[in-house]
Amino acid sequence: KIAKKFNVTSKIFFKSINNFQGLPHRQEVIFMNKQLICVNDSKATSFASSFYSLRSFNRIYWILGGLPKFKDNFYLRDVSHKIIKVYVIGKQPKYFQAKIPKKIPCLVSHNVKKAVQQAIHDIKKNKDKNCTILFSPAAASFDQFNNFEDRGNYFKFLVKKYLRNVQYV
């Protein structure tokens, strides 16, 4: 209705929508095939930011951690059924482990590289289909990276390295 009000044709409207690219590091799909989606949400520096990604995807292998935000609240009740496994990175893993419900498997990976390797391994081992590796740290990056961009770029590098020649996981 808004497009029509401003005399934007349907052709131009749909072309714009189809060509829209979101911001880097914000729910950025960096790999996709028939079985797996890898999403870089490195800009998610609080749980509130990560919650939207958790809500948007299914069968999630979630990589989170870093420097927690003071008094950040983790409310996973509405999304916990979407999470297959959690991989905790960073120098304060116990903080994040305590936030994850006991029914969700949680592994301390310590760093992004190990978390990506473990997630790919678990997906292959479980022969999981239609799943998502979600890098949405819900924390600041300064314990291991200069900023969220460096953290996100490193995640993208790792995904491309490990999934470069993969048709099916």
C-alpha cells in the first residue's frame, strides 16, 4: 500500500526487495545449502539481540559467549525448543553455561574455531538436516577480538574454510 501511495510500480518494489542486502554481522547468511544455513550475527552483543535470531531460525547449533553484559537477562523459554546444542566461547564460560537450561546440551568450546569445528562435527555425526549454525554471541567481543566486526569476519572465514567444497554436510 505504501509503494502504491508513492507510485512505485510492483516491478520496482519486488526488484528492490529481492536485491536488499542486510547489514554485515546482523543475521547475515554466509552459507546455505539444502541441509544447513550458517548465520553470522556477531553484532548481537546482548541476549536481547540474540533472541531475535534464535526466534528466526530452527534446529539451531548456537555459538555464544564473550564478555557478558552486566545484568543481561536470558529468557530462553520461548526459543529453547529450537536449540539443538550450545557451544560456549570466551573467557567466562561458566556465566553462559549457567544461563542455558539443563535440557539443552552445552559444550565449552573456548574459541570460535573450535566451536565451528565441533558444530560441523555434531551435525555430520547426527546426520542432521535443515539446521542452522548460529553465531550470535549475546556478549561483547573484547575478551578475544578487537570488536564484533573482527569476530564476525573470523567466523565467516572459518565457515568458508570448513564448508568451502561441501555440497551436503
